[in-house]
Amino acid sequence: MTKLFLAWQDPEDRAWYPVGLLTVEGDRYRFVYTQGALASERFIPLGIMQDLRKRYESTELFPLFSNRVLPKSRPEYRDLLHWLNLNADEVDPLQLLALTEGIRKTDTLTVFPCPTEQKDGTCLVHFFSHGIRYLSKEAIDRVHSLDSGVRLYLMLDIQNEYDEYAIAIRTDDPKSIVGYCPRYLATDFRQLLTAPDPKEVEVSVERINRDAPAQLRMLCSLTGPWPEGFRPCEGGHYTPLA
């Protein structure tokens, strides 16, 4: 993992904007704001990074991000690695941030990775199902009954009163909604689903964590062909300001 975006939620209209880009090369971390930071007059620069058009560099992970990584000294750290399906010998801070989304109850920020093309020309994305805490007891029981490797299906939920771009995740037999795709992936997933070969896009259960918080309950993976001209997380609000 070498690149993560930072998203901010406007407290008034509840819209999400990509406002920053974190990259790492060797032992150098770099952070720049993106055009999304200019999309709302209510956005305020973060911490000591007050200049929206400056490139920030450091040999250590910026506090804005390191404070969102669970310390190895915490007793629940090994549980977290288990839930994320990560090996303790291979994990790095950006991997942890990519899967946990760096969410804290005290602010309106989240961290997310951008889908990347694999060497074999395919797309591979790991993500946790969102919205499980709002499902019915029957649906949650359905989530808990799933096994690793079970295929899931994506549905465009264009009549969703809260988010017209929402993509629901369902099982096959019996059919049941078991969550939603993260909002930050919805636009790119829509492109994959409307490509010439949408049936080749496959989502499956990576693992079920019955003892984990709801936001870490069901880890999923998406695989499929990389469409010609597919350029996720480019242009518009994703464009760096520096």
C-alpha cells in the first residue's frame, strides 16, 4: 500500500469530499490537499498543515494518520489483525488504515485506498461491508451464517433516500441484503458494473468476524477485469493542489 486518500464529511449537507492524498516512497511520507478541500467553504485545514497548496513531507507518518492506527501495545491489536486477515509480519500502517478506514468517533474524517490494476490486468479490492448495524436481526443472523468464499452480489440502489449512488450487497439463496459498499468506492464500482462484462465482476466473503464491531464484521473482496480507460480516483476533487 503506497497511496491513500483522506475524505471529509461536510457537517451540514453530509456530503463526502476527498480532501487529501497521502503517499509513501521509501522512508518518505508525503501529504497534499486535493481539489475537494475547496469544494466546501466549511472545510478547515487540518492540524499544523494549514497551507492548502503546500506539499508536506516527513520521515514519520503524520500524526493526523498515525493517531488513527491502533498501537501494537494495545491488547486488542492481535484481534484486529485477525479481523483484517493480515499477517503480523507483513502489516504496515497504511494497510491498517486502508482496511479500518481510520475512522474515529471524534471527527468527520475517513481514509480510503484507490482501486489499482493488478499485474494480470484485473481489479482487486478489499473492503468491509457498511451499514450492518442498521440491518434487521434476521439480516445480521444471515451475515453471521456466511462462510469465507461465499459469493455475494452488488445491486445499484438508485432509490435510496439517503444516497442515490448507494450500492447494496446481497446474498443469493435466500436473497438478503447484508450491507452496502463503502461510499468512497461506489463511483468506481458503478463503472465496473456498467462495463461491457459486468458479470465478470465477482464479490465474495473474505471472512466473517462475529466477535468484531459492526464496521469490521464482514470483510469482502471484489475481483474483475480492469476496463479499458478505467481511471479511478483521478481528476475533479482528487486532483492535488500542490
